[in-house]
Amino acid sequence: MARVHLHIEAGCAVISFDNPPTGLLTAAMVGEFETALDGALASEDVRVLVLTGTVPGVMIRHFDLADLAQAAKALAETPVQPPARWDDSVFHRLTRRLETCAVPVIAAINGDCMGVGFEIALACDIRIAQAGDFSLGLPEMNLAMFPGGGGTVRLARALGVARALEWIATARVVSPDEALAHGLVSEVVADPLARAWEMAGAMTARSPGAIAATKRLVHAAQGSDLEAALSLEQQAVNERLGSAQVRRRLEAYLRSDADLRDFIAD
């Protein structure tokens, strides 16, 4: 029985994690997630991707520790020789695909989201959390371990080095409201999936090319120095501003009386 589901509707793909009652992510589900992601990104109809959970109060509680124990045993018996590559890890491959795909990715965090679940959420472009007594964070240090799915890098980028080190080293988890205060989520709402659908509707009404370029530029600003990021931005502006679609939009706007904030051409 599949535990990861893909639903595509109105330009939005929703990948949901469904493993009641625990909400754990198993090794088998990782493969299902990859298959669902393949399907979502292969569809020309998909303009926004949403990740969420179906178990009430849980997006992904954390990775299944039984599967983690098996992986630890295998590594002990057959050590991987250095140097390691980032794409040796299926988690790194999956999270990088979330970051580098052309469509915005929204995490609708409907409850607890820790460990690898939070690492997946950190790789999403936008995070919306459900209000309530839930926990978000990277508690791997409780296992004398540290995040291995990109959490050390992405949390440091989100919080800064000092706070990320403190949180990981002390296995700190936070409430949705605390996550909001630290900028780890954009909003805390009663129904994050409904809010994600609302946000997706606003995005699908805009130019997919312009949104894809914006996503690429925003991520580039974190991964390069300022001058390189600005050069990339200028190149993208040159390419985008000269496109027929932008010219049509500009002409239509100039013919209208609409406020630019509300203007959406067909």
C-alpha cells in the first residue's frame, strides 16, 4: 500500500505523506516520494508543488529509526570510502530537486515536523505551519547524531551559524509560533493546506517563466557573492524583459486603468 500520494489539480501538485498512526518516514516511503516527485515535475500542467501530511497533527514526525538502525548496521559492516559526494545521498538529491525545480515548492506543515521531515521542509521555498502544540526542528543530537539530509547547511542559512549550531547541538525543537518568530515559517494558520492552495492559486495566475526566473535568482543570492548574484539577475532581466510575453503584458497594462498591484493579463 502506497504511503506517499500525488494529486494534481488546477496547476498544483500535492504530494502527501500518509503513514498512520505514527507519521514516520520509512525507507520505502523515500522511494515513493522520489516517484511522486518525478510525476509532479514531469507534468507540464504543474505550476506549484505542495508537500503536506495526511495524519492529523503530523507532516513527518521523523525518519523511521528501525530503518535508520539498519542503515547504520550496513555502514558499520561495509564503510563507504571517502571522498563522499553530496549526491550519494538520496535525501540530498531529493531536497536539491525541490530547490532547483522551476516551480515554487510550498511546505504545508500540518503538525509535527522533525528530523528528516524538517530537512525536507527547509528545502521548500515557502513554509506554512499549522497553529497548535506541535514541534519543528532537528533533534538528531538526541541520538548522538546530527542532521544528514542537508539540515546543517539549510538551518545555518536560515538562522545564521551561531543559532543553528546551538539549536542542533542542543536538539532544540520549537513551536510553530517560535518558528514564525525566527523566520523559519512564513505564516502560522489554522489550515496550512488550504492556505497553500490559496497561495498556489495566486501563483498559477502569474507567468510561470517569470516565477521560475525569480526562484532561480533568489536561490542564487544565497549561493554566490553579491556581484555574481547581481550579474545573474541582470542577465535574467535582459532575457526576460525582451520576451514577447512581457512586451504583451506591458502593452496591455498601458492600455488599462488597473493598478499594477492588481493587474494580471490573460
